Amino acid sequence: MTMTITTDETRSTDQSPLKVASVTPARPRKKRDRTAVSSPYLHKLQLRHFMLYDILPFLGTVGAVAFLWVQPLTVTDVALFFLMWAFTGMAITVGFHRLFTHRAFKTSAPLRVLFTLGGCMAARGPMISWTAMHRRHHELADHDGDMHSPNMHPTKLRGWIHAHLTWMIKHEYPNVTHYVPDLLADKPVVRADRLYHWWIILGLVIPGVLGGLITQSWIGAFTGFLWGGVVRLFVVEQLVSALNSTLHLIGSRPFKMRDNHSHNSAVLGVLAWGEGWHNNHHAFPTAASFGIKWYEFDPGWWLIRFLEVFGLVWDVRRVPPERIEARRVALARTALVAEA
């Protein structure tokens, strides 16, 4: 056992003062968590990312709204916004989330690369980092180590602010060799992911170029850049963050799991590409479909089904109806036992 040594004065038989060692056990050394790392250098990068891709898009959105007094919103601006919102959002939900994080289906290298660059354009982090963080989230949901849980704070408001926004300023970084060794072995995807910042820039340039070509004007290029690029970045960020914050606080809970506080929201099911069925997803994380009932709108699942019809994806994971009911019954029984 590791010991620390201190000294005390005492009497000896020959009346001369002596320094006699007294032994105090040292505090046990805390076991190092090798599943996540934290350092001032990483925190500096996280703060920079937060300022570039969260604060600046917010300020740009305020500027875009103010610019409406000079140039009213056009059909082209709206079309470019929804085009980029759909492309980057689908890349996040179908690519980053269902494919890379949960392996809900398989696809070819070109489509994996396309999902990677599209998801990177959303500026929610490189695919490797995003996937590692999300796998850690499922492992530790609403427990110590979950970077963006709103349920570990004195008040719900403080928890919501943390989960929606401030956790991104400074947080532990998951060890990618622990969480995503399979993705690190996917060389085409890793090469694409290394160009993360360039894909973000491309995601801003494309709507600007399209806006200029469609309107044949510089003002059209500028507003296309604003609405299809900057405002779209801000809106996508809010939707993705709401899954961490709002849907771990409020909504419906058809599957009452004790290990996490996930909820469903039909509104976010529509706005967030099917991600709003968050409670369903935590109950069946490897399923390609987040909507379970026929009326649970899930655009991400529709895209997967479309690609499957043309043979572009395969080995799609589905949840048999009998398993859904069995899971519901098992969770209900667990809740009754806990209450008893």
C-alpha cells in the first residue's frame, strides 16, 4: 500500500528530541477512465468549434432576419434552405446515426462517403467524433459520463441549458479507439472525415452558388448563402440539440426504461427527420426505423426503404411486432417490481 510519511517530535529515553515517523495511509488513487480523455488542448478546440459553428450561425441568423428589411425572402431562398436542411439532416440521421453509430443497415463505400460529407456539412462534429459520443451516450444515458444529459443538474432549466448548448463548450472526449474501432478501419470514410471543415465550407458555398445561378444576381448568391447556408446551420443545430435536451425531459414514454429518460415527440419527428421518436429509439437502438406505429412519421426510414428497393442498402434491421410488445410488457413488469 502506498504510504505518506509525516514527522512528529517525541521524547526518547535519553531526553533528546527525535523526529519519529508516523505513518498515514495515502488516499487510494482513482482508477483512470480510459474510455474518455480530457485536456486543456481539447477544451480549446471545443470552445473554438462552439464559437465558429454555434455562435456565428446564431449571429448570422439574426443578420439574415434583419436583412429582410432590405431584401424580402424569395422562393429561391426558401427552396435552398429546405434543400440543404433535408440533405444535411438526412445525412445525420441516416448516415451518422443509423448507419455509423448503430449499424442498422449496410451500404457501399461511395454512399458511406456521401453520408459522411453530408453529415459534416451540418457542423455537428466530424463523423468519427459524433459517432463515438453517441455510442457513449447510449452506454451511459442520463448517468455519470453522459456528456449532454439534462437530468443531472439542480433544476430542469439548468439541465436543459447544459444539454442544449453549454456542454459543447467543454466536455470529455470519448476514446475513439475504444468506441469506434470499426469506423477507424473504414479507410474511405476516415479520409473523407478528415476534411470536416472543408465540407462545412462547401455546405455554405453550394447554396450561394445555386442562388446566384438561379437568380443571375449577386444579391441572390448572398441570400442563398445566408438562408441555405448560415440559417440552415443554425436551425439544424437547434433540432439536433433538442434531441439531447428537450427529449430527455418531456414528451411521451411508451417504453418506460429505468436507465434513461428518453421521450417521443411527434413535432420533432417531423422537423428532425424522424429523430423525434427518441424513446422508441432508446428501446430498440439498432433498428433502422425510429417510428414504430404506422402514424409515427419517420422520413429517415423512408429514405432507407427507398434505397433498399434499388439495392443500394441491404441487411436492414427491423423490429418484429411481437418483439415490440414483449419489450413493452417486460418494461412494465420491471416498473411494477421497482414500485413494490
